[in-house]
Amino acid sequence: GAVVSQHPSWVICKSGTSVKIECRSLDFQATTMFWYRQFPKQSLMLMATSNEGSKATYEQGVEKDKFLINHASLTLSTLTVTSAHPEDSSFYICSAKGQGERETQYFGPGTRLLVL
Amino acid sequence: AQSVTQLGSHVSVSEGALVLLRCNYSSSVPPYLFWYVQYPNQGLQLLLKYTSAATLVKGINGFEAEFKKSETSFHLTKPSAHMSDAAEYFCAVSEGYSTLTFGKGTMLLVSP
């Protein structure tokens, strides 16, 4: 149980384009989803927290207009990197918390973004 | 505010040897504590968690951790390392249902 998927696992795009990453909880309803960014050989940096049906809460220093988050249902959250630039290249990981086990986050496999 | 300190960015052990990864935390309330493992180019997998029940927590793959309030520690151990245990390990703390705060991670290297 508690499986989280991400799609795509890899994406390469040209500078200036937008990229959408999906995060799904496959076998539970996720009341809260989180988006993290991880630079090589570093820990995870929380970007934003989203609750189903409401606006995401962004961490300090994260551009809301740059990283659009939509949590439209209890099983799906999306992160859109708008007008991507090479400095946005990174490993993006989502996680989800369910209603029954509210203290535990379950993580997706991550999405590697490379902006050329 | 909550914080996590993982001592040692790299730990090297021989196959069959004891694994000890150190984690100390700071929290203003009774914490929830977690250990996650990350294999290259993958997400994080939950190894075990402490949520105010038994202080000795057993997780997957033979790992366990002991919550010691007096030492504000939550060290991860495994009696006998396997080659497949080589990965990055993250300790994390949460105050109730709040967000997770991660340590910087410890890379476990296992030699034959």
C-alpha cells in the first residue's frame, strides 16, 4: 500500500517551454501533497504544500508564478514549471499524506528535468 | 523550530559489519521521526518511523532505530550490512502533522 507515482520520470525540454509533472497516489486518498526539489548530492528542499481543492502554500524563495501547483483531486497533483530555464534543471520529487496516516509522507520516484 | 543533524556525510562499512547511521534532532514538541532511503535516481522509500509508541522501532530490510529522548537521537542500525544497502539515508523530523524537515543525508558505502 501507499504507492505514489510520478510522470514523466525523465523530461528534456528547450529553454522557454513549460513542463508539467504529475504526481498520483495510487492506492490511497492524499489530502496533502508536497513538492520537493533535490540538487545533486544534496537533501530535499520543500517547494510547496498543497491541499486538495485549495491553493498551494509555497516556501520562502519559491516563485509561485514559476512553479504552478494544482491539486485538483485527492489522488492527483501537478507541478508545472513555466518558461523553464537551465537553472530549473533538477530532480523533482513529490510526496503525499493520506487521511488515515496523517504523519507519514510517501514519496514518488522523482522526475529528472533537464532544460537545454 | 525543528531541525535534524546527521553526523557523517559518508559512512563506509564492510559487508557483514554493523551499520550505524547517526541522527540527532531538535523539536519544540514531541516529534515524529523518520528514516528514508534513496537509491540513485529514485525517490525516497520509508524505512521506519517513530510516532510516540515503542522507542525501539523495527523497519524494513532488517533496519531498526531507537528513539532516545534524553539524547535527542534516533540512530539507525542494522546488524549485518549487505551490498544492496548501499544508498543515501535521510533522517527527518515532523512536529505532529506539520511538514518534514530532512537532514543532509548520509551516503552508506558497503565494500565486499
